[in-house]
Amino acid sequence: MEKTLFLGCTIPGRIPFVEKSAKVVCDDLGIKTEVLGGFACCPDPVGINSLDKNTWLALAGRNLCVAEAAGKPVMTLCTGCAMTLKTANHDLKHSHHDKEKVNIALKSVNKEFKGSLDNIKHIAQVLFEEVGVDKIKAAVKKPLKGLKVAVHLGCHFLRPSEVIKFDDPFNPTKIDEIVKATGAEPVNYTEKVLCCGHGVSNENIDIAASMNQKKFKSAKAAGAQAFVVLCPSCYLRFENANRDVKKKFNEDYNFPVLYLTDLLALAMGHGGDEIGIKDHRPSPNKVFEALGIQI
Amino acid sequence: MIVDPEFKRQIYETLLHEKVNYCYQCDRCSFNCPVHAETPAYDPRQNILLAITGINPVSAENRLAIFGCTVCDTCDEVCPNDIPLTHIFSILKNMAAAKNICPDSFKGQGKAVFDNGTAIPMNPAISRRRTAMGLPEKYTLPVDEVKAVMKATGFDKLLSQLTIEAKKKPEEG
């Protein structure tokens, strides 16, 4: 299986250990990836889009042109990148007006959006649909028995469902199946689809902290020991939320946050050192030690 | 609050106006909004009502009324009339940003992407961490192309306004 890998900004520039765990998982499962030099910021659906939607669409259109020229299916590690590229591709294919406007801007770099691409997926979607849970299960060498995790999909992994076309936008279950393949148990918690609060945290951190407290409280009540995420913005928000929630509510959760590919890499027998587990804050080591799992 | 005809024109011209008109204020958007659950200061239903009537809710004093939107797309998903709320809110945010009303982090992100082609330019500590893990130290970014596209959409002009006014602030204070 060959994919054009779209890395985005946050993973390579802030949490590169996620790029590493994704790489080892892809290698083990036979997903060949290539990073194209022409890719830039996707750009993300929150920041640039809030400043100028036309620029957001034009920059996304430029990335799509680069991917179109390569001609291979696109895989992202970040939910925001997946949502931007999928949405821009959808909008540009369906709106002649938008396409015309974007192509005028793209003339400045001798590019033209054609609309030839229809396979853009987040790595989790690739794992579920193209690799399959059975193949993942077969690759697990060290089942993470006893580990209870709260799976957080992230808004842009689910919605707008009409464009994302993957899981139920309010009752997602597919990623739970991947988690189960690692031997870990995805807990059922009431606030599973509650937003991580990254968007609103730019304007008001206090509101984000309240949302995070709701989420953490419900995950803890369901017995979760760690969060599993698919998006670098959710990842960073939850790591910081441990501090923000403590400050506002004086409640100590100290939830370690793992990327889905971290969980898979560990279960597939890779060491914590290899995939940079030491760079997670708080460290997940205590959780694994308590379960007697050597990572 | 006054009706702003220019604002109304923009809302109706940018969107399929008949879709906005279908709003019968059922409140499903606000009822399901995770931010509205925390504060009445952000109210998607109210924003749609104002947008239909042509009252611009954008103001420096009440930035949260617009930027409280966390872009979770829940409202779009639950709207019984398929109104593209998040799209409308993007227009409101764009109008606010044009008046230099938006979170500083967005301004910084806009500048970073314009200057570097990425929202998060590589720093030496991360580069070292990457190399130690056997990852490429960094990736080449098409900085000139990104700049050219952003100039073609007029983003450079928006950015220069944001920067100037952001710098003015401390002097005024």
C-alpha cells in the first residue's frame, strides 16, 4: 500500500515522537509513505480560516494540486489536516465559483486545481478500512492487557460527516475496535464526543478548562487511565488541560495522553525509548508500571 | 444594535440566502453547543438570528460572541434545516479579523504561515529530538509559493493591518 504522507505543522514541529510512532507502525503494517517537498501548512480549520476563509481555501487548494500531481492517495496523521484537505477538496469540486476563485490565486504559482483526487484519509481511517483490525491484531506482539483508555476522536475526525464520511458523528465506535486489537480496553464514557476545547482556548482558556474538566471527570468515572487521541491539537490541549483543570477546579487528573499510533507501536513490541514516550507530559510510565507492562 | 445593510448583503451574497432564511430558531444549535453550555456569552442561535436580520454581532468589547466558536461542527450536524452555521461564523470571524478583532494566537499563526509556510517553524531543540529519533532534521517548505498564493488572496494586506494595530496597542495603553 502506497501513500503520500501529509505531515502538517504541529506533529513534525512540536510532537515529533508521534511522527516516529506512526512511521514504525506503517513500516510494520506494510504502508509505504512518501513526504512531498511541495506540501506546506494545510492550513488548519481554526486559525487561518478565522482570519480569511478564501486564503484558507486557496492554500489548501495548493496542497491538493501538489498531491494531484503525485497521483497517490493522501494520508494524514493530523485530524485538522484531514478535515481541511477533505473539505477543501469537496468544496472545490462542488462549487464552480470557489474553484474559479482559487484557481485565479493559484495561477501565481502555475498551479491549477483539477479535482482528480478522491482518496484523502487520516491514518486511523486507513488502519480501519484498508489495513483492517484482523491484520493489526496479528501484528500485536505485546498485548496491553489491563490498560483502560478513553478514546477521544476529535471533532474534525467525525464532522462534518457529509464530507468526512467515516464514523457516526455522535456515536463513533470504529477506533475502539483498533484499540481493542492492542489488548487495551476502550472505556465507555459519557463525554466521548465532547470537543477538546482547542478552538475556544485561543479566545478563553477558562471555558476550555471547564470543558476539559467535564471530559476528564467522565473518563475517570469510567475507569480510564489514559487518553488516546488522533489529533495533535487535542493531544496538546489535554496535556495542558491537566494543569488548567487543577488550577481552576483543584482536581488532580494527571491523565497521560497517547496517540493511537503510540498505543499500536507499543503493542507491536516497540520500546518506549524508540517512540519517545519520555517526551510525554505527564509520563505514561506509571500507568504501565502499575499494570506490569514493560515498555 | 443597528441593522448594517452592508453586513446583511455580505451574509446573503456569500451564502445561499434561502438556507439562512430557513432558520426557525429551534435552538438545537445552542442546545448542543459545548461552549454555550459553559457560557451564555456565546450563543450560535443568537448569531444566526442577528445574521438574518443584518445586525452585525462583531465588536471588540464582546469578542467571545464570535470567537467563542470552537469549530467543532456540532451545530452544522444537528441543524434540522442544514444551515451551514460554521461557514456563517467563519464570515463573521473574517469580518472581525479585518477590523483587527481576533485572538492574538491567530494573528501569530497567520504571520508564521506567511513567513515560513508552516504554522510552527522548526526550532533547534525539536530538530535535535528529531535527529535522535532517526527522523529527518526538517522538511523543505515551499515558502515562496505559499507567500505568492497568500499575496494573491490579499492576505499580506490583512496581515500588515493586524501587525500594525497589534503593535500600537501597548503605546495607546
